[in-house]
Amino acid sequence: MTERSPEASDANALYVYAVCRAEEPVDLDGITGVAQESPVRSLSFGSLTAIVQSVRSAEFTDAAWQERLTDEAELERYARAHHAVVSVVAAHSPTVPLPLATLYNGEARARSALNAESARFHTALKRVAHHVEWGVKVYAPQSPGGGSSPAAEQPGAQADRARPAPGAGRAYLDRKRNLQAQREQRQEDSLRVAEEIDADVSRIAKASRRLRPHGQGAAGDHRVQVLNATYLVAEHRAAELDLLARSLRERTGAEIEVSGPWVPYSFVGEV
């Protein structure tokens, strides 16, 4: 759906933020979007409304956008500006957010392309109406005792290092095997707990998505993430989700992080 690289560098393109089913006009006063020189406004097509803004085409050519992708601060600025517009619209009515930098060469092209996707928009809007997105991350319970001390893993006592006791080598290998077995068992238990938590949260959600677990975080953070998921939950069930998360923490001993509510980006499909 995205069009870039128009011929005239001083031409304008139409940047589309989102599509909604607005029965009343969305108040967009004071919302700057990704450009300062033109207002964020509504564009109707059929029974739906797109939230759009005229932008300079030269700032969104493939070359310009690829350069922007290498500038983390600049990319974050655009992403925040895009999300700010989407959030205002979503607070007003059910909304389908469009990907960052979705552009068309003029209103006629935008209406034509958006109209072609109207059935998909209606389906997505029906799915997310009166629902929000919540993220749930689960980390494996910390093992009791924090593992064996380095001295305990040596093939002989410190005092007898020059002359190991009979059978010390075999005892050392047995300890290593036991430690490995314990680690594997803890991993299996953690994955089982993650499945239980996902199943319980899914019972109060309309839909869910499993994401790739993150690796270990900043230095000193040795937590192991065993579940990274997002859930589409009815707005009126937020308190129920909070109580469930507390209950699951007490029951499983796992560390559970809940974030949200968010605009349901994960449940509107590719548009």
C-alpha cells in the first residue's frame, strides 16, 4: 500500500496514520504529527475515515527513509509522532493503526487504495472495538540457593588439592551431571509454568499472540524470559487481568510483568 519516490522533489504526499469508524469528527487540534507545516486531518472514504497529513515527498523517498532508519534518535521521533496521532484517534473510536510511513501520491490514490482494503478494515475494527492490548512477560522463578559454590564444584577439597581423595574425580563428574539435570528440570518447569500462565490469561482474552522471548537484558540482569505474549482484552476486564496476574505470581512463583493498555496494534492484521 505504501508509495514512495514521486518524481517532483517539492511535491506533497499524503501520509496516512490510521483508519477509524468515526461517527463524530475526531478532535485533532494541537496534534502535529510527523510534519509541522500542515495539519493532521480526516479523509473520508466510503463509511470509514482515514487520519492523514500532507508531507513533503522528498522527506519520504526510499533513500531518505533508509538514511532515517540508521539514525535511532530520528527514527524514534517519527515513531513517537506517529503513535501520538494513533493514540488520540484510538481514544475516540475503534482504530486500525497503519504502519509507519504509509504514503500515497495524493488523495485520489489514497481513497482508491484504502477503499480496496475496506472489507479488511471493517473486520479489524469489529475485532478491536472496546478492546485494548496488554503485554505479558514471564521470567523463570529464581532457583533456590543460587547454585553451588565454586569450591563445591572442584574435583577435590581445597586442603587436599595435591592429593585428591579416592573417588574424587567420579564424585565431581556426578555433581556436574546432577547440576545439569537440575538446570534442565528447572527449564522444563519454567516452560510448563509459562504455558499455564498463557492458558489462564487467554481465557479472559479475545485473542492472543506469542512473541519471541527476549534474551537476557542489561548487565546484571540474569533473568530468563520464558513467555513474551500480547493479549486482546475487553476494556472492562482490566481489573480482572490485574487480579489474575497477582494470583498467578503467588501460585507459580514466577516473575510476571504486565504492560498496557495499548492501542491493539498486534490484532489489526496486515493492512
